[in-house]
Amino acid sequence: MRKTFPHLPPKTCEILAHRTYRSVWGLLFLTAIAGLASVAVTLSTLVWLVPGFFPEQLTLNTANEANEKSPEIDPAVLNEAKKKLWYIYDKRQKLDGQFYPDSAAALSATMFSSDGWAVFYDEDYFVGKERYWEGIDYQGTSYKVEKIFVDKVSGFIYVKFDGGGFPFIIFADWDKVTENSVLWEISRDRYKRHLVKKDSAPVAKKDYKIWQPHFLFKVAEAMGNGNVLINEKGELVALTDDAGYLLYGWLIDNQYAAILRDGGVDYRVAPWSGYMAHGFVKTDDYTRKAGGFLVTNSPTRVSSSTVGVGDLITKVQGAPVSFDNISRQILFAPDDFVVTVLRGTEEYEIIIKKTASKF
């Protein structure tokens, strides 16, 4: 018979059971800590192995080097634009044939068609360099290179990846790009704001083809080879060369149909060479300033239906010409288009038929 003591409270449990209960909670706590530590180690390992290929849900944590007072780009627009970026790697740099280290060099390309055509710029490219290339999309999926070619006019390199149904970028309206326009440089892990600057038109020392592009726009600081620039809508404006000059996105847009149709470029042009010139036209009644493209080389002679040496082309399709825009006016003109020429004191409108370029 167990004795009880009236001055003590009643027993609530056995001592052995109480000790066992406390031990169970301690074990559960240690087990939980061990589990969390394992998860942390696993995640750290994954991030270390594949640092750049997890899709980002929000880009506010991305390194933004813009001034706090500068206009910002919508994070949703930025995320959508980054889904169109691809990265070209040399497969020989893979670790264990599966992952790329942070030190692996990558070329930035942007997808511009759903069936796998992308474009990039690389000043160091040479034929055969692509032998070991593969494309990596924003999710980390790899794709084989099916075809590659260089556009000798723009310097762009076009690459076709296998597959289809890809998200693709659209092209900005170049008419809205001016000096001091704000553009954003984007890459896998950062974005940066840039102001557009414009070089003054150089003095031509020799004649040039009327449709030859002149790259006069640049960003204030050089960014490196082949960076991608978008506007506030996420549209492609340009890629850059090593000096920060803008390689115009409209040149890609101009060749879009030919690339998808033929797998190459097809420049339809007017055949004249010359340079921009300005002067004064004097008549008995007045003197007026005139400017345009002075033709110094033409396969045709001056006539009522053809353009020849000495003609001053003042308009294309009714729009005045300028040094930095005349190539775009010619390249985007229809196959049959109208030019306005000044001969002496008289202006004439002549219908021109484009021909395939040879370069």
C-alpha cells in the first residue's frame, strides 16, 4: 500500500514517463534541425552548380546600376524580355558534361522567331567557331545549333536552334529612338539604364552606297561586345559593338522575311553611290537651299525615267533624306518606289525598281 501525504499536491504522472516524454521532444527538435540543414545544403549546392538558369520571378533584386531618380522599367516587362534571351556556350567548358561554371564565357543572343531563329553579335567570330556551340534558354534547357550565317552588311550573326514554339522578341519603332532616349541593357543576371548619344555626321571622303547603313548612335559608355538593348516596352532596339555603337534592330526586321523563307539575307537595293551634299539653287527669281544625296556613280544615265550622275536625290517616297536615315528609307521602300531628284533648278519624280545587291 502506497502512502500519500495530504500536504503535497496529487501526482500527475510517473517520473519515468515524464523523462521519456521530455526525451521524445528533444529528439524531434534535433531531427527538425537536421532536416532543415540538409535542405539548406542541397539548395546551396544547386545554386552553386547552376547559378544562372533558374527562371526569375521578380527582377527587383537584379543589379540595377541606374540612378535612383532615373526612369525605371516595369519588372514584368523586364522579365518577359529576359525570357527571349539565349546564351551560347562552348560545350567543352561543361563540368561533368552537365553544368557550366560561372567562369564559362557566354554570348548573348535574342530569339526573334518562334521557330528557333536568334541573332547575336561577336567581333571575334570566325567560321568553325560554332562547332562546339549549344544554346541555353532562360530555363536552362539546351538546344543544338542547326544553322549559322553572318550578315556582311550589318555584322549580325544569325543562328537557328532546333525546336519551336519559342517566345520571341519584337522590334522597336526606330523613329522613336533619338538622342537622349533611355534604353536598357539586359542580360541573365542584371539590367542597366543607358542614354543614347549621336555622333555628328562625318564628312564623307569618298562615295558610298546609298543603302549602306551608318552607325551613328551609341551609348555613353562602352558595354562590351554584343549586348542587348531594349526600350521601356521590352522591344529590341539594338545590339552593341565593343565601342558601344548601336547595331540597329531594324536591320534584323528588314531581313526577317528572307531569313524565315530562305535561311539567309536578301538585300533589295538601289544601285547608286555618292554622298550627302548641300548647296544653293539660284534662279532669276530666288535663291534657296537644297540638300540630298548626290549621285556620283550610277549604272544608268540621266533621263526622264532614270537616275544618273549629277542628280541630287532629295526625297524617297516623298520623305526628305538624311545621312543617318537614307539607308533605312531605301531598304524599307517597296520594290517599286519613287525618288525625287533635283537637276539644275528643276525637280523630277522617277519610279525606281530595286535590284538584288551584290556584296
